[in-house]
Amino acid sequence: MAKKKKDWMQDAVKHPGAFTEYCKRKGFDGVTQECINEGKKSSNPTVKKRAVLAETFRKESKKKKH
């Protein structure tokens, strides 16, 4: 049986809060669009993946509100 479409989001985060901590270390107040953009340009592949995931979560969140 196939998983529901939204179930992947719960399994996607392996280390909750890791990207938020990255953003705070970089001097941002939290996960902002500027931090996401900076993370996507990072040479670290883990940070890139977390930035893309954060961006995806933002898009999904905006879809839910409308």
C-alpha cells in the first residue's frame, strides 16, 4: 500500500532544529529566506539539503493557509 502524499514530510526531518541552529550561528534570527538562500549556496551538501527542505516546508505551509 502506498503512503499518503503528506506522510513524507514527517519522515523527512532526521534532526529537528538543526537548520534553525545553523541559521542562528550565521547571525539570523531563525530560518529566514536569506538564510535559506545562503544555505543553498553552501559547499556542505547536508546544509544544502536542509535549506531546500526548509524552502519546501515553507511552500507547503503557504499552500495550506490558502
